[in-house]
Amino acid sequence: METDNTELFKRLGRIAEELGATRAAVIPTERIETDASYRELCSANTCGNYGNCWTCPPFAGEIRKLMAEVPTYGYALVYQTVGQLEDSYDYEGMMEIGERHNSTMLRLRDRLDAEDLPRVLHLGAGGCRVCPVCAKRTNEPCRHPDKAVSSLETYGVNVAAMAEAAGMKYTNGQDTVTFFGAVLFDLPAPAADERTRSDRTWKKRTN
């Protein structure tokens, strides 16, 4: 990462944590691994969204095309929500923490609209959740295509490897559950005076 962007990355991490994330960090997208086999996690339909959500398989798009999209962004703000369960059978607790994670995702999406980021892609956990009931369930067009969110697995992301690259644990101990999200983004264009300085530096090096 370029030193000039350190403050931006720290600020984005703070924003995610202030909005509810347990931890957050920025990594280059070149450190994100993708594999088509991770789409199989979606076809298991543990979240109930397979075939019932426009941004989930099989309607989200061809897996290799989506995987190829990931490295077209420069960086990813990776964040996680870690929650304590009563025990390993605490399904209601898992759902509650999952909703908390999705709430953070939606607030983060709205908050980052205020940042000067030219291109952003939000990837979450377990489907879109923008609408209480996806329009796909009633065979209607997506109500908010500009806000809809796909899952990391839909894009074939190896979430465990992404967590490690971001310095986070994929699992956080007995009777806990951990959810991940990522915001892929490009850096803002440098200010005019910064571009001028960069051009001068480049010219000096090439003369």
C-alpha cells in the first residue's frame, strides 16, 4: 500500500468499526483469492436465498465473470462481526448476530456514499437483505438495483484466506459466530497539485 493512502485506509477502518464491525482493515484486492468451488456453498442454500434472490446464484451472474471482476478494484475494506452464542445450537443467536452484521453492512454502504471513492462494490454475507422480501420471490424486477448486495461466496471469494490476509481470525473461539463483509473500491483521483508534483517527479526520473 502507498504511504500516502494510509490515513484514508485507517479512516475507512474506523468508519466500519464505529458502525458496528468488530474489526476492519484494508488490503489490496490482489490478496483476495477466488475459486469457483466456493459458489457451491451457495447451492447448499443454508441461508435460504438460493434461487430466491436476484443477487444470489443462479441469477447473480456467471461465476468466472464475477471472479474476474474482483481484481479490477484496487483495494478491499474487509470487516467482520463476531458475536457470542449461548451454545453451539443457539440458532436464534446466530440469526440475531447475522442481522447485526447486515445492519452494519447497510449503514456502511450509505456512509461510504459520502466518501470520494470513484467505484465501490459491496459484498456481504448470506444475501442482499436490502428489502425485507426480495422481489425475486414474487417474480418482480429488483426494486433497488443500485443498492443490491451480493455475498462474498457469490463472487467465489475464499473468505478464510481473505480473513487471514486482513489479519483477522476466520473463527473466534467456542460458542461464537463470525460474519464477514468486504467493500471493494478504487482510490480517488489525486488532486491537481498532487498530479503536477507526480508529473514533475516522473519527468526528473526520465530526463
